[in-house]
Amino acid sequence: MSFISNAPVAVQYFFLGLFLAWAIKLWDNWRKAKKDFPKVAYDANTLTAEHQWSWAIPPAELNLTVIDAENESTIHLPAKKSSVEIFGSVLAGLLALLGVYLIGVIIYRTAMDMPIFMGGSLFCVALIFAAASALTKLNVPLLAITRTPHFVRFTIRRAYYWQYQVVFTTPHQVGMSFEGKMQNFLTMTIDELESLPDYYLLVKTPWRTSQKFILRVNPSQGSWIVSGLNQWLEASLARQAHQTSV
């Protein structure tokens, strides 16, 4: 009888213990990621002077794949789907269906000459589709980074299956920088119980706030990629300065 009467308290202690065990496991994974994956320097010496825009050959231990084509060099990245990304995609789909349903209601009521607040209804539909669009980009990772002589292109997954691209071109490179950091312990989720924290690629430019991109790589891989992007930036600016002075 005593156990039954104290069941709510027991449940509270159970979930508190579960939360603490979860937090300790996440902290241990975060600590190990920082300790076991040191920074790896990018070595551009394997590239000829005219191909400094291309990706160098990654060290074998990084397990990264680079594919070269005419005037393009692409590094393909691991891109495991997270529970947050899946949740966002599912919720975005439900919101999109709701938006389509409301559009149908608006069309029906308009055709039947029934009273409807058109402005407010269309505003609500627009908000729903805007929210759905934002959710399709929730916690989505970079799939590939392509370097060319004149721009760098990020390919990013969207809505679980589709892709979109972000391009940074040569005229915008002055004042730009690339930085990397490991995911903060406090933002880790249940996905990181059995995997490493995400690695964030920050693109800093003078004309807007920093843009953050998610890489599902370890800190060693991430540091090499960020170092390589900064090398590409330096090579591009040097080439641009040389062309201007000629």
C-alpha cells in the first residue's frame, strides 16, 4: 500500500534518474569526441599552383571522399538523418496538408458565395506554409561541399529527401572567413547517445550575421574541412588580387 501511495514520487525519481543517466552519457560522448579526435591540418602541398582551388587528397584516416570533375572538386560528407530532422519533415508535411485543406475551404466558400474573411484567411495560410518551409530546414546536414575556381557551393538536404544549395562567390570573399566548432553539450539530443556530436561550420561575412551549417563528421574531419575552406579562400583572394594588378 505504501508503494502505491508513493507511486507519483517514485515515478518522479525514476525519470530524474533516467535524465541524469542520459545527461552523463551525453557529457561522456562530448568529452571523448574532444579528446579522441584532434585537429588535422590541411596540406595543400599536394596541389599544383593552378589547382589550388581544388580539394587536396584527404588523409586516409579521415575516411572522406573527394571527387574531381572539370573545374569542380567535391567532398561528400556523411549525412545520417537525426530524429529532430525527421520530426521537422513530418510536421512540415502535416502543416503543408493543413495549408492545402484551408485553401480548398477558401475556394469552396468563395464559390458558394459564403462569408469569409479573405485577408485573414490568406494570411493564416501564408504563415502555415512559411512554418512548413522553415521546418524542412530543421537540423539538416551538409551533403557535399564543392570548390571551383570562382565559388564554393554547399549542398544541403531539405525535407528528408530534397536538396538545396548555397553558393559563396568570388566577389563576396573579402572579409569572409570559415570557422568550425563542435556542437555544444547543452544542445545535444537523444541521437548523440550512440553517436558523436555534430560539427558546426560557421561562415562569417561582413555584410550579414554568421551562417551555421551542420556537418555530421567528427572534430578531426571537421577541422580538416574548415582548414581546407580557408585555404581555398586565401588562394582565391590571391588569384583575384593578381588578376586585378595585371
